[in-house]
Amino acid sequence: MTQYFTYDGFALHRAPTQVKALLTAFIAVVTISVGVGVVNYQVRTGLTAPGSAAWYRGAPSGSGAGEAAARTREDAAGGPLATTPLREKSPLELLDATHPHLFNQAFLFFVLGHVVALCAVRSRRKMALYVAGFLAVLLDTASPWLIRYVSPSLAWLQLTGHALMAGAFAGMVGYPLREMWLRGESGQAGDREG
Amino acid sequence: MAARRLGVDRADEEGGEPAGARSLLTLFRLSGGYRVLYSAVLFFFVLGHGAGLAQQALQAGLTPEAVADWWLGNASDPNAERLLFAKEPHLVLDAVWRRTLSGVLPVVVTLALLFRSSLPRTPFRALAVVLVATALLDIAAPALVRWGGRAWGAPALAAQVGLAASVAASAAVCWHDMWLRPEAGPRFRRGVGEAA
């Protein structure tokens, strides 16, 4: 993407339609994938601090915190089995999530960051989005370990990371979409540096 | 001085060819935003490979025998601390598939950034070869061990460790260029051939 930087007069809102279509399709698909990720967290933790603590540290069935994130599995006939009590996650189980997240989430913000870099948005705002995105990735990967091995009271850290990631993601898809489809030729030419 | 500001370090080494678009996009002349992007993604790639090694260590251990046991099982070993069964073919292929898709991208990105560094030609080529070779071997490792035998345990472990080390080395080179190199200076202004 950085080679676009050298094209004199390149602006995302004036990019060829096929480039806009490609970027829009990419943004649409990653939005769906992030949405699925949010649902994943909601199913497991209820997107609550008690739910997060219970998911990583375990909670007996019937406990208040455990019920917020308890899973119910169906047997072969389609009837519900007993609600599964949550057990504490082992280091390997945490790593099974941490390992792919470190690569995939970072790469996602890396790619989105390049798209944002082509937008006519002030450099400080871009920088804020980049920092927020990667900080959110750090929080998202570190918080399970902190909740599990330091204190359940750090579950708020994970929720903070979720909110930060949602905000950064919204900015990183919102600005390019606005630039490509809502900003006309007469739109203000902002700072197109990264 | 003007020629130097056009990022001709590699061009000097290559005999003074004119600076083109590629040489204008060297790491040490990037704007702050791009430095943050590239530094952060490299940081997470290094962490990710470290997590992969930790994962291997917890799964079975960080020895060639442990790597072989993970894919081939150790049911015949009476001294095994933990019983492992041979991985089903679909699980092995699943691992290879995942590594092919998600393991290649970090290597490509790392290589692309390394290409934009001021690393001289010979070390760059050496590091690039190690990076690609270890990545390819790491991708194929589950299948090689599962169907090639225990002898592939050592190369598989060497590939994983080598890949992590080469990514870390590449990241260190890039970070040095972006933040510590004396010439790391003002932002590159688009449309202007010289750094501001």
C-alpha cells in the first residue's frame, strides 16, 4: 500500500472503482469476522467482568458468575444436557487462543492501518487509531492471563480492551468507507501521510 | 547530501543506480504513523512466535523427541510422563493448512519490511533465505513427522526455533532502522523526493 504514497495526487476518494470495491469488500468481510469474534466472547463470557473471571478461572455450576457464561450442550437427540460447570483454563488452553490472536489481530490492524493511512485524516487521529488498535490487541491477549493468574478483579481490563478494539476498528473502517463513498471531488484534502 | 537523503544506501552499494520509488520508502525515512504500524506488527509477530514455542513446550516439550511424540504418539514408551496418541491424518492436515494460511503472511510482511531496511545485500539475502526456509519447513513439519518418521522431529523443532529467531532478528533490524538509526529523521513528504 505504501507505494500509493508515491503516486502524485493519489487520494482514496479518487481511486479507481475496482480499488474501492476491493477495499470495501475486504472491510465488509472483516467486519463480519470481527462480529463473529464478538459473539464468541459473548457466548463464553457474557461480555461481563464476572463472566470473564468465571470463564478463565472457573466457576461451579449454579454460581452467579458461572451462570452468566455457562454453556449448555445438546445431546444427540437435541435435548439439553446439564449445564457444564466452568473449570479453570490451563496455560495450554490460554495459549491456544493467545497464539493465533497475536498474529491475526495484529495483522488485521496492520492492514486496516494501511488503508487508513491513505485517508485524508489528520495524522494525529490516524496515530491515535493505530495506537488504540494495537493497544487493544495487547490487552485482549494479556487479559486472559492476568485474569487467570493474577486476579479476577482484572476482568475489567478485558472489557476495556474490547471497547478500545471496537472503537479503533470502527474508526479504521469508518474513515476509509467515508473517504471512498461519501467524500466527493471537492472534499477537503487532509493530511495523507501515515 | 541530497543523494543521501534520497535513501541511496543500498544504491551506493549497488553502484549508484538512480533512486526509484523503492529506495524512497526505506524504513528510516518513514512518517511516524507508518513507524507505529510496522513496529507494532513486528512486535506482535515476535510475541506470536514466542507463544508458539511456549505452546510446543507445554504440549509435549521442546526436544526433537517431544516434537515427534506429539505427532506420532508415545504409547510404546513406558517411561512417558503423559500419554500421547498419534494424530489422525485430518488433524495433521488441519495443522499444515492453518500454518500455510496464517504462517505465510507474517513471513511475507517481515520480508517486505526487511527489504526496506538498510541491511546490506549479503546479510539481507542470508536472513531472507533462513526466514523462508524455516517457514517452509515449519509449515510442512507436522506432515513430515507424521508420515516421515521420528527422524523429522529435530528438523521440525529447528525450523520452529529458527523461524522465531529469524523473525526476531528481522524485527530488530527494522526497529533499529526506524527508531535508532542516526539518519532516522523527519517524515517523508509525499510527492517530494527528499525528506523534509
